[in-house]
Amino acid sequence: MTAPPRIPPSRAGRLHLRHRLTVARRGADLLEQKLRILRARHEHLRRAEESGARRWHDSAEKADTWLLRAVLLGGESVLDSAAAGVGPASIAVVETVTMGVRHPSEVTCSVPDRTPTSAPPANTALIHAETAFREALRAAAEYAGARAARRVLEAELTRTRRRARALRRHWIPRLESALARIELALEQAEHEDAVRRRWAARTREGGGGGGE
């Protein structure tokens, strides 16, 4: 924001500055209202991110444990045959808007079932590992969505806080100072004008009296 322009001390200038000051104060109020909403939403997303991270790490650790058991039972070769029967996963992202900010609100991950013609897992541990990795993948997608949403809201929160601070600490005080200068100048001008009128009135009265 740049400094307010120098406005000549006039009644029109005073009205102009009063209007700009009213708009600036209203803008600061709206930004602070937006900040309160963004903070609440950001806190919700932060908790969702932390919870999602725990679910992801726990499910990934569980999947790794079952995978290790499966490899110990059947060797690494069982992994290739198990993976051959499962297609690629798909991720769907649903977005929402909070105070004009678009961000993910829901992320779902879908892993297709095994094809009927594929060979079944070589051992029970591999079956558990496959189930655990499906869960870990879904947890990772949800965590990534919450993390992305939190980052988007956090960036907007920072921008909005900076704008509100600029209005309250810089722009509004400058407008108030400029308005105060104009009001002082107008007051002085009105006082000087009143003095001149009184002086002119006394002069006319004195001149009239001398002619009688």
C-alpha cells in the first residue's frame, strides 16, 4: 500500500478522506473476521493432518511387518506374483472453498480387487500384507489431502494477517493523520475568516460613524 496522496485542505477533501478512512476501517474489520474463520479452519486441518500422519505411519509400519513375514516365508519372488494380480490405484480429490480459498476437503484412494485369473497370494502373511498396504495407501492419501489443505489455508492466513496488519498499523494511521491535518487547516481557515469578518464589520461600523 502506498501513502495517501496529499489532498488540499477543503471540505471536499475532508469528505473524501473520511470516506476512505471508513472504507479502510471496514476492510480491516472484514479481514480480521476472515482471519478468525481461517484460524479455526486451519486448526481443524492441522489436527486432521496430525491424526492422518499417525494413521499413515501406523498402517505403514503394520504393512511392513506383514511384508517381512511374507518374504521370510516365501522369499522375495512371491512379491512379483502377488503384485501381478492387482491393478493401479486411483485417487479422487474433492475440493471446497473457505473464505474464497479453494482447497482439498476429501481425498479417497481406491485399489481394485484382484483379477479372477490372477494367482492367489503364496502365503497367509502375504494376504495380510496386501490388506495392510491397501489401508496404508488410503491413509497416505487422506494424510496428503489434509496436509495440502492445511498448507493452502496457512498461506492464505499469512497473506490475510499481513494485509490486516498493514491496514491497522500503517494505512489507517496515515489516513487519520492526513484527515487531522485537513481538519486543523479548515479550523484555522474558518477562524481566520471569522476574524476577518469581525474586523470588516467593525471597520464598516467605524466608517459609518465618522460620516455623520
